[in-house]
Amino acid sequence: MQYRSQAVAYWYFAVAMVLFGLQIVFGLLSAAKYLGPDPLLYILPFDVTKVIHTNLLLVWVLTGFMGATYWMVPDESRTELHSVKLAYVQLVLWVVMGVTAIIGYLFRFGTGNKLLEQPLPHKIVIVVVMLMFLYNIGMTIKKSGRFTTTEGVLLLGVGSAAVLYLPALLHYENYTVSIFYRWWTIHLWVEGVWEMIQASFLAYLLIRLSGADREVMEKWLYVIVGLVFIAGILGTAHHYYWVGVPGYWLPIGGFFSALEPLALVGMAIYAYTALRRSGVAHPNTLALHWTLGSAVFTLFGAGLLGLAHTWPSVNKWTHGTLITAMHGHAAFYGAYAMIVMAMITFALPSLTHRRSEQGTAVGFWAFWLQLAGMFGMTLSFATAGIAQVYLERILGLGYLDTQLKIQVHFLMLVATASVFAFGVALFIWDFFRFQPRFETAANTGPADRSVAQMAT
Amino acid sequence: MNKRQTRTFAIAATALSSLVFLGLTLDSHRQFGALTNAENITPEVTHGKDVWHKYNCINCHTLFGEGAYYAPDLTKITQLRGEQYLTAYMRDPSQFYDEQTHRRLMPRQNLSDTEIANLIRFLDWVSKVDNQGWPPRPILVTGTSIPGMDMTPLQQSIAGTETTGTLPPGARPVSGQENPIALGQAAFGRVVPPCSACHSVAPGVNLAGPTLAGIAARAEQVIQAPDYQGTATDVESYIRESIVAPSIHVVPGPMYSSGGQSFMPDTYGKDLTPEQIDQLTAFLSTLK
């Protein structure tokens, strides 16, 4: 750790870890309900466990983004954070918002609007937290006078994420119009500005982990951002299939979302060539696993599996089936869960005592178990989804009868999800089992040395 | 390309895409009213939408294919099931489905009668939104468009029926205490010979007998037509008449009748109990 204020990242990461663990608990509960009958039907029904599962995902990934930003910006701008106190106040406010929202969901206190279930007071707190965060980061950069492309892209990503949340605060009388604007937040987050955030973390990590030249990396970062937005903005149209909007969104959605994998291919090539050409220049092999893993799994989950059902003529049959769950799980995990874990793994050796620089054995087990588990879950959803499409949508077997016939895939889902959960548990345990340390790089470890070298 | 050029590319690409997107958004707003029949969004429909949100329906069901995948899609449900059915169902789902059999059940929501009525109005508004004809084929909640597909392979084999019974694994076993509509739904597949052997409840699926989807709406037209010979005065009495005396009014088509005699067995009048006929009528008259 080069700068004392980077220590705030530890607490953000710690909160993210706890919420990640909880997310998986509620995910497992939801998956088990597919096997049924459900002994918790009147205590914790599926709609409650599911809404908590998806909301915790959003909250922990955003917590991870904020922590990773607080870690990265001092490094990039070579300065202390503008206000450590503000960062902690922001974290407390954020946690209170998150925890009360989750408790509220247990009592069905939510808006019932998919993924935007947060009640209005919580939404306002989210906006306030985002503004505090942007202010703090903006002032840090301004004070330092050093503004790199990598952090520029990150800042723009985080800033746009805040702006795009605003349509979610409004109320729409027409259900179709409210769907239309819900995707301005959700789609333009996950297939737009969050990808910017992911790409800038990727650039940051690659610049430090490989010997790649900053100028070259940042040049290509621009290309990736351009590709993300060419495809991503008009690609919103693939959420406008069959919801009551004009028909021209169908071909637009088909064409532009078919282009969406381009940026993801770009990211994977980006990571590969950086390492191939420049070699590994950092001892943290585990962080390298997570970084490359994120680039590759994004290409698989978001790119390939998204493409699999994005054409209107295919989507007509697969829309609203478990095929969507297949794509959703692999995409979110690869793009966002993995990049946050990459940043955490990179930062952790200098944020904790006595941790091996290369990554611990437990850490490697966590990586491979999660990967295997998530791959298995993706396959379970895919096989269940394909069977569902043929039986229910094409042959016209009833929904409930179809679900009975695909039970075996739900067994497979629960089994592979358990492997995944074990990997997550190991990651969390590995995070907490070493004491945090908050000294700066005066007693420099190898990680800090190479950071210092790269920065000069 | 140098860094400046790639930056220009990123900015130009984003700006251009945003511009096109905003333009199309404006145009969509111009069309939302007509596509969604916005003039039909009455205060009741709006209240129904609030009910939909309040009870977190979207985190099990899908609407327009969006939501969770744990319960059936409801986009066109009001075109498949009438108000009486949906009302009875929402009062107590366990009368219609059995958790042990289906491995999942909708928890009772304790909705007020106004909430139920307005929720149905909202769902009916949804079902009429012009959404490019999705779903391409009706999504059934239970049962099957093609008879027998919901049976186990053993039940379909010649030797199997004696040991496994004729109920498909997905059918709700009934005790006789349920709502008459639910009992009628069960009887549809259970009476001898089963109605489901020749009739589908999926729209457009005509088997040995015509589809019964939409029979309530068609019955109203039939009894008002000048060539109608029967004595029925409303939907229920027409359905009852068709069960006990199928030849009084025959559905046109050489595959359904010959010389004015329907191919449907005329044995139901004496083989079924009056309660069973009442229950079948209650069920069939909810098929809109």
C-alpha cells in the first residue's frame, strides 16, 4: 500500500464479502425451492429470497466497485484521498441503506419493480451516497493534478451509473413505459457503464500485473469503450422485445446486441496480448488468475451466452425462460463478481499481515471451485432452459407440467451451486483470516515495490 | 491509430449512439399511447398495477416475459381464463394446485375482493397491449395442447395404465371439497371417456373435437345466431346442453359430425352425476 488512505478500501471489501456470502445463502435457498415442496412457503417464499438474492448482488458489487476505486485512484493520481472521513461516512450510510432494504424485503416492503425494488427513501440515499463518492474521488484527482485515462474512464463510468439511476426514481403510470425506463438503469448499467468500470479496472490490473506499456493499454481502452457504447446503447433494444414498444426495436436489438460481444472479445484479446507480449511483471499470480478469468468468463457468459438468445426470432421462443437465468448468472459473475475479486486479490497482500504475495492455496481453491461451480450452474440452467423452451413454448405442455419434467436439472443446479458456494466460502474465509494492516509502504512488500516501480 | 484517434472514436461512437437512441425514444413516446391502448388505463387498472407491485408478483411470475421464472407467464392469462376462474384462484391457489404434486404452490396472498378485481383488470389491459404477437403460441399453466404429453412414459405404455392410474403426474388430486371450477378442471381429464382425449384447451389445437379455448365467448355468439336450434339461453346452459346432448348444435366441419349427428359420445348425460356436469360447466365457462 502506497498511500495511507487506501486502507478505506479494506472496509469496503470486508462489507462486500459479508454481503456476497449472504447473497449466496439466499441464492441457495431460492434454488432449493425449485426442488420443492417448500417448508418455508409462508415464512420466506420464493419472491422474497429471490429479491434479496438479486439486490444483494447489486449492493455487494457496487460496494466492491467503490472500494476498488478508493484503492485505485490514490495509486493512479499518486496522492492521498481527499477525505477519508467522508469515505467512511459514505460506507456507513451505504451499509445502513443496504441492511434496512434487505430487512424490509423480508416483510415485502419494496416497490415490486424488478431489480429496482428499493423503496424511495433508499433510492434517495443511494443517490446521495453516489454523489458523496463522486465528490470525494473528483476532489482527490483535482488536488493531485494527475488524471490518467484509466481513472478518467472509471470516473465517467461511475458518474454515468449515478446519472442513469435517476430514471428509476420517477413514477410511470403506463406499465410499458415503466419497463422502457427500467432498462435505462439496469441495461445501461450492466451492458454500458459498468463495463466501462470493469474495463478500467482491467486496464489498471494489466498495467500493474504485466509489463505492458501504459500508453498502449490506454489507447486500446478507448477502443473498448467505443465498442461498448456502439453496441451497448442501441443494444438496450433487446430488452424492448415483446413489451409493447414500436416494432423497429426488434431489428435494432438484434443487430446491435449481436455486436455486443465485440467489446468483450476486445477485452479478452486485450488481456491476452498484454501478458503474451509483455510477460508477467508481478508476483501476485492469484490476482492474475482472477483478472484473466474475468476477461474470459465475461466473453463466455455475457458475450457467447447473450448472443445465443438475442436474435428476435430465437428470443421469441426463449424469452422469459430459464435460458435468461443461464445468461444472467454467467454474465454477472464473469464481468462483475470476478473483476471485484480480482481487485480485492490484488490489493489484499498489502492490506493484510503475513499474506503470501503469490496468493494462498486456499485462494486458488476458491478460484477453481467457484469457476467449476458457476460453469456447472450455467449448464444446469441451460439444459433446463432448452428443455423448457421445447416442451412449454414449442410443444405447448403446461408450465407446471414442464417444470416437473425438468426436475433433474434442478438437482444438478443445487449440486453445482453448492460447489460454487463452497468456493465463495473459501474466498471469504481467506479474506478474513489474516489481520488487516494499515501501514503505508514504508515497510514495502513486493506488491508495493512493483506498484511504485510502475508508477515512476 | 494513436491515442488521440482512439479517444475521438470512443467519444464519437458514444455520442452518435446516444443521439440515435434518444431520437428513437422520442418516437416511441409518440407511439406508446396507441400501442398500449393508454386510453384504457383507468384508475382501476392503475390500482391493479399497484396491487401487482405491492405483492411482489414479478419476483415469481413473468409479465411480458419479464420477471422471475418460478411461476407461469401471465401476459395473456386473461385471454385464457375468465374472471370467475382467476378470482377463485387468487382467493385460494391451493384449491387448484397441490404442493405435493407440483412441488411448488403460490402462497395465499389474502387479497381483498377489490384488489383481485382490479388486478384482473390490469392483467386484462396487459393482455391487449400490442407486443408483436408474443408469445407465438399460448403458454399454458397446466395441462397440455397435445393430449397425453403430460403422462409418464409408463402411463402411455400399454401395460402401465392399470398400475399407475389415468391421472397425469401434474394433475391435482382432488378431495371433492375444492372450488367447483377446480373440480371441473380435474373432471375434464378424469371422466370416462375423458374430455381431454378429444378436446384441447389450447387455442387453435383442434383434435378429434374442436378446441375448447374461448368456448365461453363462442357460446354467446352461437346462441344468438338465427340457425341455433337448441334451448340454451346463456353460456352455462349451452355448455350443459353440449355435454348431455351433443347433436343439438354441432360445430361445423366434416370431422366433427355427419348427417347432423355429432361424433361426440352422447353417454355423458347418463354416466356423469349432476354434480360432475355442474363442475364441468363451471370450469368450461371460464375458458374465455
